[in-house]
Amino acid sequence: MKSAKFLAIMGGVSLLLAEAASANAAAATLRVRCEVRSNRSKISVDGKRIKSTGSVTAVVTNTDGLSVTAPAKPIVLKQVEFDFDSDSGDIADGATPISPDFIDRNNPHVTASIPALGLSKTATCRVKK
């Protein structure tokens, strides 16, 4: 009988550990893609697997410490996407404006965050001609 209780307890513990691992595996993530050209800076910030609802903002910061905040967007189907761009066509399509030299070609890194979700990530940007 003692071994049956032990097995039942171990089974319950295993189930709790599996649920905890599953919850961690499904945690929200942040993807940051960026590119710099001689006349353009472009950054895409994507939040995925978001469990909360409502609207959030995104912030991008360059290596000089200059930050730009995008207007709030709603979380839809557990995700939210933000674009920052210096191209006038993309800005007209809804991208948050940044300067063409926002990303430093000699140190092409940006840090993006969605503060309300506690997400932050630094990315190395592609440098194109």
C-alpha cells in the first residue's frame, strides 16, 4: 500500500513538473529583425505567444541611446507586430518613423522591447549597400 501512495505522489509531482515545463515552453517571445542601408534604417519587432490581452507599445533604442516608441497596438491572436522605418512609403503604410541613420552602420545593433510584457532583445542588424 505504501508503494501505491508513493507512486501516486510521484505521478502527481511528474504531472506538475510537466505542466510547468509546458508553461515555460509557451512563454511570450520577442523577435527583432533590422537592416541598415546607406539611406535607410528598418526594424521589425514581433511579440509572439502573448497570454495577455489589450494594447501594448514597442520601443527601439540605438547604440547612441536614442529611443523611439511606437503607438500602441492591440494584441491579436496572441501576437503583436511593430515596424519602424525611415522609408516614406513604409511610414505611409503605418510604420513608426525613424531617421535613415538611426542604426549605426559601424555598430549595427538595436535593442527592442515591449515594456508592458517585460520583453527585451538586442539584435545585430544586417548592413546592406
